[in-house]
Amino acid sequence: MRWLLLLLGIAAAQAAQTNPAKAPAGRFKDTECIACHGPDSPEVQGWRLSKHGVLVRISSPGRAPGCVDCHGAEAHRSANPEAMREVCGKCHSPRYLDTLAANGQRMVAVGEMKQREALALLTQARRRFPADRLQAMEDHYRHLQTHLRNIRMGVGHQSPDHQWWHGHPALDGDLLRIKGAWDDLMRAAIKP
Ligand code: HEC
Ligand code: HEC
Ligand code: HEC
């Protein structure tokens, strides 16, 4: 019996360390944000591959921002744009930040345009076909939303790899697959 309790104890300790369902209250350090969100999560990877993330690893402390510098120690707060301008402004010029913000907004807007196109097709398909035939389309659409989040996060974290490689090309692929799945459904529907 004791071994069972021990196992349960270990499982509980592990659950507390890895990402729980709800964001916990409290103040955290960068290492804790990273451990709990997961070192391989898109948010941590995106930051790690950004110039800031690289500099935090290889340069003198404080030269570039970590999680807490931008999000605050209380965490889980979306980086609010006003506060963020102030944070970035400690190290970058306002003009540079304006350009970045404009580019970022365009990048996200293009992603949202692709999402609308995909959703329009999916909505038509949902009206015409029973749910059990829409599995492929629904799956591709879920992936598309993940990739749109990567773009948003890549923009937020100034991470070219995440806004580009894990963002737009992946999202283009999802959109193509959604169109392909729609074509398959239509072809099957008109077959005698
Ligand atoms: C013990 C676990 C844990 C720690 C430590 C932690 N987080 Fe979180 N965080 C979560 C969970 C769980 C969520 C909610 C996830 C969700 O809603 O998908 C969350 C949500 C967030 C969100 C909002 C995500 C979204 O998609 O809306 C941000 C931003 C965030 N955390 C940043 C941080 C930062 C920065 C730190 C460190 C200062 C940190 N977190 C520390 C578990 C943690
Ligand atoms: C240079 C500032 C900066 C740093 C450093 C930074 N973030 Fe972010 N983060 C942002 C901005 C800006 C966004 C996009 C706006 C938003 O959604 O909050 C963002 C987005 C996020 C999101 C997604 C929120 C959502 O709405 O989906 C999570 C989660 C997150 N960051 C966690 C982290 C973690 C964990 C770290 C450290 C490993 C970190 N961030 C480092 C600025 C930063
Ligand atoms: C603590 C100082 C610090 C803060 C705060 C900071 N940065 Fe940086 N950032 C740096 C340093 C240092 C570099 C590397 C500059 C270089 O290329 O030599 C850098 C690089 C960058 C780059 C890459 C430039 C390139 O040539 O590839 C971008 C983009 C960037 N920062 C945007 C931001 C944004 C947006 C914010 C706020 C969300 C921010 N930074 C906050 C210090 C900071």
C-alpha cells in the first residue's frame, strides 16, 4: 500500500511542476516560467531563438529581456501594448519600435485573412455535410489556429523563426489542405 501512496505522491509532484490547467497565482522567476510552460513550448522556444533569448544565454546579465522583464513577475498577463512600449523603450528608440509594431500588425493581419478564408470554407462545409465527414477539415482548421498563434507569439517575441517558419508557411499549408479536403468532399458529392 505504501508504494502506491508513494507513486501517487510522485505523480502529484510531477503534475505540480508541469503545466497545470489553470495559471497559478504568485510571483515567479524566468526559470520557473520556463519550467512550467515547458522548455519546448512555442512560447519558450520562440523567445529562446530570438535575439533577446540568445543574448540572455551568452551576454552579460540584464542586457536583453527575459520573461519577467516583459510580462512581469506575476505572469500570465498578456503583454499589454502600452506597458510593453515602455519596456522596449528602455533599450530601443521609439521610431524603431513604431516600425516593428507596424510590421507585426501587418504580419498578423495577413494571417487573420487566411484564417477567414479557411473559416468561410469550413462554414459552408458544416452546412452541407454531416459532422463525421468533416474530420479532416476540422483537424486542419485546428492546426491553422495553432499556427496563427505562433505568428502572434513570434511577433510578440521578435522571433523570426516562429513568426515565419512556424507561422506563415505552416498556415499556408493548412489552408491548402483545407481547400483540398473541401474539393474531395465536393467531388464525392457529385459522383453518380
Ligand atoms: C506553475 C506553472 C506556471 C508558471 C510558474 C508560470 N505559468 Fe504562465 N501559465 C500557466 C498556465 C497553466 C496558464 C494557462 C494556460 C492556458 O490558458 O492555456 C498560463 C498562462 C500564461 C500566459 C497567457 C497565455 C495565453 O495563451 O493567454 C502568459 C503570457 C504566461 N502564462 C506567462 C508566464 C510568465 C511570463 C511566467 C513567469 C513569470 C509564467 N507564465 C509562469 C502556468 C504557469
Ligand atoms: C521582449 C519582451 C518579451 C519577452 C522577453 C517574453 N515575452 Fe512573451 N510575449 C511578449 C509579447 C509582446 C507577446 C504578445 C502579446 C501578448 O499576447 O501578450 C507575448 C506573448 C506571450 C505568450 C502568448 C500569450 C497569448 O496571448 O497567446 C506567452 C504564453 C508568453 N508570451 C510567454 C512568455 C515566456 C514564458 C517568456 C520567457 C521564456 C516570454 N514570454 C518572454 C513579450 C515578451
Ligand atoms: C534590456 C534591454 C532590452 C529590452 C527591454 C528589449 N530589447 Fe530588444 N534587443 C536588445 C538588445 C541588446 C538587442 C541586440 C541588439 C543587437 O543586434 O546588437 C535587441 C534586439 C532586438 C531585436 C532584433 C534586432 C535585429 O537586428 O535582429 C528586435 C526586433 C528587438 N530587440 C525588439 C524589441 C522589442 C519589441 C522589445 C519590447 C517588447 C524589446 N526589444 C525589448 C535589448 C533589449
